[in-house]
Amino acid sequence: MGTLLIRNARNIITMDGERRQYPGGSLYAVGQEIVAIGYDLPYETADTVIDARHKIVYPGLINTHHHLYQNLTRNIPFAQKTELFDWLITLYEIWRHLRPEDIYVSAMVGLGELLKTGCTTAADHFYCFPNGVSGEMIDEEIRAAAELGIRFFPTRGSMSLGRSKGGLPPDEVCQDEETILRDSRRLIETYHDPRRFSMLRVGVAPCSPFSITADLLRESADLARSYGVRMHTHLAETKDEDAFCLEKLGMRPLEFMESTGWVGDDVWYAHGIYFDDHEIKHLHTHSCGVAHCPTSNMKMGSGVMPLVKMLEAGVKVGMGVDGSASNDGSNMLMEVRVAHLLHNLTHGTTAIGAADCLSIATRGSARVLGWEDDIGSLEVGKAADLFLIDTRQLGFAGALHDDMALPVLTGLTQTVDMTIVGGKVVVKDGRLVNVDEEKLAIAGQAASNRLVNEASLRTKIDYSRMRSDRRYPNF
């Protein structure tokens, strides 16, 4: 096992239960595990030695909700100026052309961006399987994560309720329930690793109440619990979703989830904007987690999660960037900053601080993923997942007064200096260690161009034009 020594740091921000800091401290890890942190450590050499006298060390950020394949459909003009349902309808026409090689490139791009912004663990929700393509898709994401060196939590999503059955997505990106459950079993049996310091865990994740059946939810819950894996889905994201559930199902979204067995400490939802006070208490009672995705929610005009109420009620809340087509980026530090600013505006400047938002993206996210024994803070016995920032960068000038709030409030024009996952350096001097970034960017844009061109040919719609021209008002 390799060893890692970070010595003489300007500060080590642990984000442990007491939010301890170690100005001038050091950290030593053997293999993936931190074995010492603090002062006067009895270690002088290691396989990797980092002089951190001008650097601040933070626990790795944890992304609890993403759709990595959407990295190939960022900044599509025709998908702007839309709310969620119209946005989805527009992009499904592009996503139906996805191929396995596109999934690999998009995952490399998205996970690479996350690493460069201090994220060391990422959960992904993959639910779009066009034209019956199944087995290769999530496997390609897993391959990309392994090559980059990020800790990964893919969830096998699904859509079974196509337009012909009253759902939102086109039938071409949906699958029958037997196929969904069979491939879910395959992925869990092939890849899920529940051991300590695992680099890969797998979950089950039907997409949303408007794209799946109650039967699929029940069977997915039974399957997940038979294997002891976690469960994830979108919930309470928009008013349209509320209206759909009341009209089609006669229940509010959370009530529908509970009727199908989708509550418990093994369940986390994405968004949670429209939970009422009673439902928030219910989330705490059942120990459900929620992924907060502020940038996406703001861009789509979906609303604002009642974050302060959730935290006061004891609900587990983590941070997520959401899909890159509704965020247009995979920047975890930016997500923490946006959360801080959004809730300052919504709840007042004394409700939640920058350090509180950093805690949500570390300890909070680890709890949501059920991974708090391994990750989420820098403590002896936990994984050496961390990032460092060099305080000599221009963006930090005049700001070195509160090290815990520093990366949330300042320096966001720059990437992190270094990212380490499981004791291994994966970003150095702001660059990915294991990939040629320029070649990856070119490959990603080429794949995106092909997808958009194929969708334009099929639908006779020029996706490169602005939707606001209203040439296609009925689309």
C-alpha cells in the first residue's frame, strides 16, 4: 500500500462533527486510510510527500445527483427558455441517439470537471436507454470513473411509462420492466462493492413518477433491498409533477412513493422543492435523504428547496449538481456557493452560512449516500479523499481570513490545485493526471455535434437556433 504525507499545511479543514481545524498541521495516510492528522506526526517520509505550507486542505466534496450523459447536450439553444417538462421533451429527441461511446466520453468530461472542482465521490443517475441499448451504457460510465480515479456511485435508472402509456418520455427511450430489472441485477452482481473504502457502489433508480409505473417502483424496491443496495429517484421537483401525480395517481408525489415502498433510510430523492411541512417531518421519520441541486432548480425555474426547514427537522440533505444540461457545468464548488447565496436571499443572511453549505456537500452528502463511515470528513480511520487550494492565487488575495468559508465565497475563477482520492493524486496543478484534457474536450464536442445533427435531421428542427424564435410553437 502506498503512503501519503501532507505536511505543514496552511490549514486542514476537517469538517468533522466539531469542525476542527489544524493550522500548520499535517496528515498521513496508508493506502486509502488516514492514520494520523494534527501536529508533530511521527512521519517524515512517504511515497507521496506534499509540502502544503501555502495550501489549505479540505475533505473531498460529494456529489449526490448527476446525469453525466447530459454533458453532451449543454448550452443547446433550442432547450433554453423552457420549464422542466418542455425541456425534457426537447432533449429526449437528442438523447434518443446516444451510443455507448458517447456515454464514455460524457462521463470522462463530467467526472473530470468534478475532480477539478474538489469532488472526490460522485453519484450518477442514468435512466435514458435509447433503442433498446442497455448493457453497455452504465458500464461505460464505470470504465471512465475507474480511469479517472474518482469514487463512483452509479444508479441504474429506468423509464417504462412512455407516451403511448400516458407518460412523458418517447417510447424509444423507454424499456420494458423485465429488461430493466434484469439489467439492474446484472449491474449489482457485476460491480457493486459494499466493502470499506470501496471505489464503486451501485444503486437502483427509476426515473420519476411521470415516467415509471407503480409496479416497477415496487419491484425495484424489492430488488434493491434483496441485494442491500440504495434507492434513488427524482421527487417533488416541479408544480407540474404535483399536478401530474394528483391527476393520474390521485396522490401527491411522496404519498405515491410511500405506497410503493419507496421510503426508508436506504432511499434518497433529488430536488425535494415541493415537500410541505407534514412531508418534511415524514422524511425525517423515515430517514429519507434529499439531494439539493440549486443551480439546476434556478435555471429551470423550478423553485427553491425548503432547505432550512429540512435541516431544522433533521432531514438528511446532500449537494448535487444535477444533469449538465440543466446546469451546464459540473462544478461542485460553484454549487456550494450558489446554495449559500440562494438561501441567503430566500431565508436571510443569518439562516445558513458558507461553512454550513460546505458541510452539506461533505458530511451531509456522505450521510445521504450511506457512506459516512468512509468519507465526508478528514478524520483518522476515514478515506484520504481531499482537495487542496493554493492560497497564492489572485482570486484569494484579500480573502485569507476564514479558511472554512474561503472556497465557497472566493476564488471561483480558478480550479483547485490538487485533488486526491483514496490517497492517490488525480488532479495536480489544476490538471487531470490520468487523461489528456484537450483531446477529451475535442472528442466530447464531436460527439455532441453528431447527436444534435442526427436529432435535427430526424425532427426537421434546427436545434442550433434559439427556441425563442417560436418557429415551432407546437413542438
